[in-house]
Amino acid sequence: MKLIKAIIRPERFDFVKKALEDRGLYAMTVTEVMGRGEQKGISLKYRGGIMAVELLPKILIEVVVRDSEEEGVLTAIETAAKTGKIGDGKIFVIRVERSVRVRTGEVEA
């Protein structure tokens, strides 16, 4: 199994959620986070001055999938999240050794 963590623009979340649902993936953890990458923040005009905003709002989506689903899920997220501009986000893939369903104690490895 793999844990896929995707950090994306907030305005692209609905598109990514729909793309995952279209693949039959409904279970996900979503967190509002702040961060910056290559874009190094932005500058805004505020009351006649320039204000630097270094941390921008992002959405972190976490899903656990079977190894066989990994490539399809990566493609779905990348396609749905992409605007082609700097700051589109990043996707991380982490191996999951096992999971335990709390309600039933069912173990999946």
C-alpha cells in the first residue's frame, strides 16, 4: 500500500476530489495548511505599501491506495490540480507497511 500526500492550490481541491471520486476513491484526509515552495511567497499592495506574504494557503490531501492504484491516482491528482503556473503543488508517495481498521480490527498489509 502507498500513502499519497498531495499539496495543492485551494481553488483546485474540488477538481481533485472529483477526479479521485471518479476513480472510486472516497476516503481521504484533507487539511488546510500554509506553505511555500519555489514561488517563495507573493507581494501584495496594502494601504499604499508593499507587503510580503511568505506562506500561502494550500490544501493537503492524504489517501492510502493499493500499489496497483498508485499510478492512476497520481495521474488523476496531477491532471486535476495542474494550472501550469508556479505554486501548483507537489505529490509525495510513501510506503505503508500495514493499516488497521479501528472499528473491526481488520489488518491490511
